[in-house]
Amino acid sequence: MITISTTAAMIAGAVLAVLVVGAAAMLYVGLAGRRSGVRLKDVARRDAALLASGPAQAALVRSDGRIELPQRVADWLGLATEPRYLTDLSAPDTGLDPADAEILAGEVTAAAKAGRPFRLSVATRGSARKLIVSGARAPEAALAPGGVVLWFFDATESEEEIARLAQESERLHAAFDALAGLIEAAPMPMWYRDRNLALTMVNTAYVRAVEGEDARDVIDRGLELVEGGAIGGPLANAAIARDTREPQVAAVPATIGGARRMLRIHDVPLPSGGVAGFAVDIEELEQARGGIKRFADAQRAMLDRLSAGVAQFGPDRGLSFCNQPFRRIFAMREEWVKDRPEFDRVLERMREAGRLPEVRDFPGWKAERRDWFLSANQEAIEEPWHLPGGTHLRVVAQPLPDGGLLVIFEDRTEQVQLASARDTLLRVRTATFDNLFEALGVFASDGRLQIWNQKFRLLWGFEEALLNKHPRVDDLAKRASEKLENPARASLIGELVRSATAERQQRGGRVSFADGRHFEFAAVPLPDGNALLTMLDITDSRRIERALTDRNEALEEADRVKTQFVANMSYELRTPLTSIKGFAELLHGGYAGELSENGTGYVQAILESVERLSALVDDVLDLTQDSRAGERVTVDLELTANAAAETVAASARAKRIGLALDVLGSAGSVTGDPERLRQTIEHLLRHAISCTHEGGRVLLHLDGDEVKARIVVSDDGPGMDKTAVARAFDRFARPGITQSGERALGLGLPLAKQFVEAHGGTISLISEQGEGTLVTVELPR
């Protein structure tokens, strides 16, 4: 059994009521017709025909179960024969559904016994037809005591419509529930206003935004999301939407959760006359827009400071931005670019200014550049532009996501010139390397050979193919070991290269080849982290060095022999000198008889010569002997200077030379050998007296400080030229005055120098021709 809805039942009841009234009227007319004769029979046939064609068909079920069923109803049920009993309404393949037939029989029994009317919907077998059956106890006029009148109504179309409407209703209810749930769960405030723009519904987000207790509290209090101080008030856009029947959008500020937020309010008119609304929080969007704008401004300010020219074209291909270098490179006035010229017009202006490459087909070339806007996958396009006048530009075109284009013009003229100069320098370097006497090799920090010259390759006998592979230094050392006199020395090359690259230390050494050649090599750290290995052929230098070494050893041996000879000769000379002096003194003393005046003079001259020769022999002995000072004691310089002056006073008086002694209190004393110090001062004084003309003057001056003492001997003699000054301390110089009047040198100064240096002091000489001589000795305390 199919249960019909209340609406369908009401419609069916109304129809049946009309049919019942109509049927009763026709029955009454029929009865009247029988009384009226033939006329009434015609009316009855007419009414029966009308009743048979009506939407409702009546059937009579008698108390014994027999049924009087119109043929039309039998056709509805699909019965081939007219049924005689109520049970015949259900056949094996036609008629009523067995379940519906059973229910109908029960309802008919109940109506006959209890007089209870019924109404139900039944289905037929083998078809989609739906029938509404309404039953009630038959009236007395039906002449069927205990019977039941059944009214059949074909409700197939109605049931289908009812089912469709029911499904539609269910769908709408589900959609409404889902929409209501969606509105309630929406994170944004949403509301609904009636025709008078009063709030009638709000969601939870709205309640939280206005800090209400619940939706009813918000509606009762009329809490608005937007303050009344907003432009036009909170209801302005809603009223416009209601009156114009068009949605309205406005961005207004509001206070949400104690914070000031920017909201975009949407008011949407509804067919009912009300207005629905919702608010979108665009505070972060506004901040992002502000940030994007600030970023764009900062980016453009930065682009304006770049050395490269930058031009940006919008989706309409108009020039939206260009920086100062762009205007400078392409000679464009600022007022012209402010008019947002189109891309093609910009290229034409570049061409007019002579800032484009020279091309034969300019329209075709321009069309190809126009395709930059349509680059596949928005990949950047890069190409070089060689402009008239030698300018080189690197052009990078980057399509933008919005359909625009960003073009960067980098002036690489200087880089190209530098690259050309670099290539020239590289060629010069290669030529220089190949023409150097040294063998050069540059090793990278990983030990691989990077650069080499031909001398390096030929020296080791490496193949060009091997060096082109940039072998490591260890591999090269193994291959080079066979060239060396000592193959184990080859490992030193790798150690030096690692020291120069890793430790940044310069080291060197020497290596001998098996063929007798000798090389000096060094590993020098370079500023770029590499190491330079240099090898210089020193074979000839080694030969010369060896020759010089041999000659030096021979000279030293000769000097030793000479010194030994001089020493021996000095000792040998001392014996006859002693004899000569003894015999001369005997003659001078008259032991051999009285001498004449001339004889006495001659003997005196012999004694003086012997004395002088003895002094010279002593000097020679001093030169050949160890010059180190003897026992060190504290020596009073003033006493030592006086003793030395007394020794040479006679020689000074003989030449009528004034000898002056100037000793300051600061002279003090020094630690040294008293005898050697006295001899030093005496040698200086003798040298000054011997090289000063008669009537001259010699000064001995002493002073000092806490660190050193100073002895100065000066004279007003003829002085010396530069050659003599250079040989002043030469032990082989001759003493006295030369024939030209210049001072000659003897052993006095070399001995003085030898004694002073033995005491750790210094001696210097200053002299000019005609200006005298000044000798200064400084001795440490």
C-alpha cells in the first residue's frame, strides 16, 4: 500500500465530493426521468454517458462480495473479463497488487460493518498506474443493503507529480539545511534583513563579531556590525541593494574583537524583498596591498639606482616604468616616457636615436621583439645588441605573469673592452712565459697544473697532451724523477707546491739533473690561492761559483802563507836590528873611541832609523798576529791619552807641530786592554803628525756618554781625496806625504781599526783635500 500525503488526500477528497454530488444529482434526475417516461430515459442515458467519461468511476460491492464494476475501471486494472466478485480484482498478472487487494478487502468489510469510510492508494500489476479508492457504506437508494460504494480515481499523474514534488521538497529541505549549516559554520559574519531592513537572522561569526550573547540577543538588540559613523550608515548599502535590486559592495572599517579591521561588506537583494549580507575581513589583504605597493615603490627606487637600464611594459604593452639609465642610454626625454608610449613606438624612438642594432628588415625585427610578450613558459630571452659607435648591450627580456614585459639593458661595453684587454694580456703573458729563461708552472690549490710555458715542458720532456690534461703535481713528480740525479728529490716538488698553496709559505731549493745540469727552484704562493713553481738553470753559475770558491780558497791559502812569511821575516829582522842598535849605541857612547861631530850625527841617525824600523816591525807583527784584546780591565781614557801623547810628543816637536789634548769629564773609563787602547791612540796621533806639514796642529779630543766613549783625532793637514779615504784602513797603504802633497797611508790606521773592532767599537774617517782629516773612534762602556 502507498500512503498518500495530506495535500494529495485533500485534493482527492474534494474531487470525490464533487463527483458524489454530481452522481446523486444524476441519480435523482434518472429517477425523475423514469417517472417522466421516455424523455427521462434519454436524460438518464446522457447522464450515464457523462458519468462514464468522468474522472471518477463508481463501483458497488454487495454484502455477498459481488461487485458491479464499470468497464473503464476494469480497463484501468488491466482485467480482460469483467470481475464478478471483489476478489476478482486481483489476477495472477493483472489487476490490483495482491497486498493492495487484501487491504482493500479489509477496508470494504470494515466499511460495510462499521460504516467507516476509507481512502487509500492502490497500484496495478504490470503498469505504473496509481488509483485512489474512496469507499463508504452504500446509501439506501442504491438498493444494496450491507453494500459499499467504491469510487475509483486515476491518480497516476497526480501521484507522479506528488512524488516529484516530494522529492523536490526533500531536496530543498536538504539544501536549506546544508545552507543553514554552512552559513552557521562560516568564519565570516553573515546576516539577513527583511523588507524593513531589520535583522532577522545572523550566524555565530556575526554574534562573536558584535560580542553578543546569541543570535536572538543580537536580533532583539539590533546590533550592527558596522558603526553608525561609517559613510552612509550601516543600512545605506542594504537600502540601495533592496531598491535597485542589484548587489552592493563597500569597504568600511569596523572594530572586531577590540581591533580595528577593514571589512568588505556585500549586500545581496533577494526575491522575497529582503537583503542578505556577509562581511569579508580584508585587513590582511589591505596590508598586503600596502606592502606590495611599498615593495613596488622600493623596487622602482632601487631600479632607478642601477647602472643597467630597466623598462617595464604593462599588459597593454604601454611603457609603465623606466629608470634613469634607460633614459640615458636611449636618449629619451622624461616628458615623452610619461605618456606611456607603446612598445613598438619605443623601439622606433630607439632607432631614431641610433640606439638599435643596424638591421635590414626593421619591421620584421620589431615583430620578433614583439613576440617577447608571448614567450612560452614565461622564460627569459637574452640577446646581445651591438650598437653603432662600439656600444655593447646585453638585453634580457622577461615576460611577466600579468601579460607585461620587463626588459633589462646592461651596458657591457667596458666589460667587452676589458675582456679584449684581458685576452691581449693573456697572449702577452703566454708570449712572456714562453720567452723567459725560467721554467714556469702554475698549480691550483688542488695540486693540478694550470699554466706552464714551453721551457717547463721541454725541461722535463713532458708531452703536450699530458699537460693539457692538467695532471696533479704528484703525477708530474713521478714522471720527472727519472730526469734527476737523485730520483728521491722529485718528491720535494710536490711538498713545495703544497706548502705554497695550503700553508701560503714560499720555499725553494736546488736540484741536479742526471745530465749534469743544476737548477734552482722555488714555489711562490699567488694572491688567487695558486702556487707558482719557477726553475732557473744555474749550471753556469754553479761552475762560476765553484771556480770562485776554489780561487777564494787559493787566495786564503796565499794570504795565510804571506802572513806566515811576514811574521817569520819580522822575527828574522828583529835579530839584526837588535845587533845594529847595540853597536850603534856603543859607538854613540864612545866605547870604540871618540867620534867626530859628523860621526856622532851619523850614529844618532842610525839609532833613529833602527828605532823607526823596530816600530814598523812591531806593527807588522801586530797585523799578522791575533788582534783580539788581552785581559779586560777598567781603563781610564784620560791617563791612556796622556801616555800616548807623551810618546809622540818628540815627533811633534821635531816638526814644530802643535799637539793639543782636550779631555772632557764625560770621557771617563771603558773596559778593555790598556796596551791596545794606548797603541790605538798612539797610532792615530802618529798618523796625524806624519801627514801634517811643519807648523801644523793636531788635536786629541775625548768625551762620551753613558753608553759609549768617543776619541777624536783631527789635524789641519792637506787632507785626502776620495780614493785615499776609501783606502784609509788598507794595511798595505804607504805612510807620509806623496810627492803631490797629498797624504799617503800606512799601517797606523789599519792597526787602529783592528784594535778598535777587537774592543767592539767603530772607527770612521772624514777628510777633504785642503781641509784636514778627522778620525772618530767610539768604544762601548
